[in-house]
Amino acid sequence: MPDNAKYIQQLLSGWEQTFHKGQLTFWILLSLSQEPKSLEEITLFIKSNTGDVIFFDEQSIYRALRRYLDTDLISFELRNSLRGPQRKYYQLTPIGIELFNLFAKRNIKIFYTLYQSKILKLS
């Protein structure tokens, strides 16, 4: 029988990897709900607001942004950069804002409700 602490850490690691992959859309749209951001700023927003617990490589974020552009969830504008060529600054479209708000109400609010009702106990 494996050492319980080590076994639990292995299980936790696998669960977190799956959980984090499923959060890519949420974190990108959350970052853009604040203000327009460049790819680099989106990455920094995710890292800083998750305490470096959740990290997505820039290629994954870029591929996701292209999908969101294709589905009209986001748009972009080119802005001059102090370092090199112009940068794309992404922002939510009205459809993206509505979708994100509906998602948060249906899927994120439940955790707040569970925590407030003391069913979800974080210690």
C-alpha cells in the first residue's frame, strides 16, 4: 500500500491538471471583463490572480483567443508598443460579456452559495 501522503499528492496533482485545463476559457474571459489586455497581460493576470497556481502557456491562450475571435466573443485593436511592433489588445464583445456573465451566474455563484451555507468548508 502506498504512503498515504504521497498517494494523495499524486491524486491531487492529476485532478488539478484536469481542473486547470477546463478553466482556460473562464480565466481569459475574466481577465478581459476588466479591461482590454494584450496576450502578455492576460497571462500575467491569470498568474497573479491565482497565486501562480494556475498557469497556461501563451500558445494555449493564443489558440483560445483565435477561437473566441471566430465566435465573436472577443475583438481586438492594434496599439503601438514601446518594444517592437504593434500589439493586439483583446476585449470582450457584447456577446462575450453576456456569455461570461451568464456563465458566472450559473457556474461560479454556486460555489459562493455552498460556502455561505457552510456546505463547502475551506480551512
